[in-house]
Amino acid sequence: GQNIDQPTEMTATEGAIVQINCTYQTSGFNGLFWYQQHAGEAPTFLSYNVLDGLEEKGRFSSFLSRSKGYSYLLLKELQMKDSASYLCAATNAGNNRKLIWGLGTSLAVNP
Amino acid sequence: SAVISQKPSRDICQRGTSLTIQCQVDSQVTMMFWYRQQPGQSLTLIATANQGSEATYESGFVIDKFPISRPNLTFSTLTVSNMSPEDSSIYLCSVEVGSLVEQYFGPGTRLTVT
């Protein structure tokens, strides 16, 4: 089957570090996306991992382990504006354009 | 990236009516998609809008209910036909730009069916 699992909610403190995990199961796999979605807004692209390892982009980093079907998004130096839903999505085999989406992790950053 | 606009941004419609949602991109794109996001749910792909040919629908979605047009490489419409309260949702269009694999989303259309 095809499935994406990520925690429903997380809470963190301003200035801290938070790691949002995502496990996936697809009939085939090409790569994994992370998107950020603020309430009432459209999702915005954060990262795309194809190869194993950590990719850093400013305060945000994304990690992928293809053998474990596992990814995480790491947010450093948290700011209040990072309060949002973080969506994990995997590309399906044979069709890079069709994404399998997780339900999203709602992150609340507290002062 | 691309600048994507959608019209209307929101609407309240009566059961049994139809609503057409427009998606306009500021540059030519090959791939355009239509998604639905119901409250508390994940994004669900409705169909891929193909320029010059019929849209490709995902399982559970049919052309009679969600007719799609794509007359050129910058514009598409999605119609939600014979609406029921279960169609209340946010409808989003997205595009792929050039050789980039990531999708860019429009601001969404919030539809409420009463």
C-alpha cells in the first residue's frame, strides 16, 4: 500500500530546535518533499530530497533515508512565524508528478 | 517559481449549482494540477490538466463532476458540478515550472456549499 505518516501536532519554544519526522511507504519511490502551509494559505515548497543524507537550507534542513523509508525536517532558531502545518509528500514510482501527501504536522511555536 | 492566481478566492454556493474556478499563471507551464483539501485532511489530487487534451483524473474523481479545461499553457478552469455540502473544501491549483520538480500552488478557493 501507499502511506505517509507524520505526527499530528508538535509544540516548541521560540529559539529552540524541532524535528518533524515522516515515514513513508510507496509502491515505488523517487524523492520526498517538505512543504509549509500557514493557516488559510497555500502550501509553499521547502525542500526536495532524492539522495540519502542531510540537506541544509538556512534555518531549515531535511534528511532522507531511503532504506528506512524515513525523513525529517529540522527547524533551528525557531521563530513565531514558523507556526504552521508542515506537509511531507513522496513521489510515486513511474510518475514523478503524482505526490502522496501526509496529513501534515501542525507546529505551534510558543514565546 | 511562478505567480499563480485563482478566482474566486472564496464562495458560498447552494446545493445543486455549479461553480467554475479559474487558475492563471504568469508564465507558460507544462504541468498544471487541481487538488482538494478538506478540513483536517491531506491534499488530494483531483486531476492533471492537460493542454489541448482531456484531463487525467485520479481514482474517485470523474469528468462529469469535475470538468476541467486547459485552453493554453497559462490557464485552466475546474468546475465543481451539481454541488453538495460534501464538496465544501479548499480547491488548489498547482504547477510545475520548467525543469523544477517541485510544485507551486495558487492561493486556493474556499468553497462552502449550503
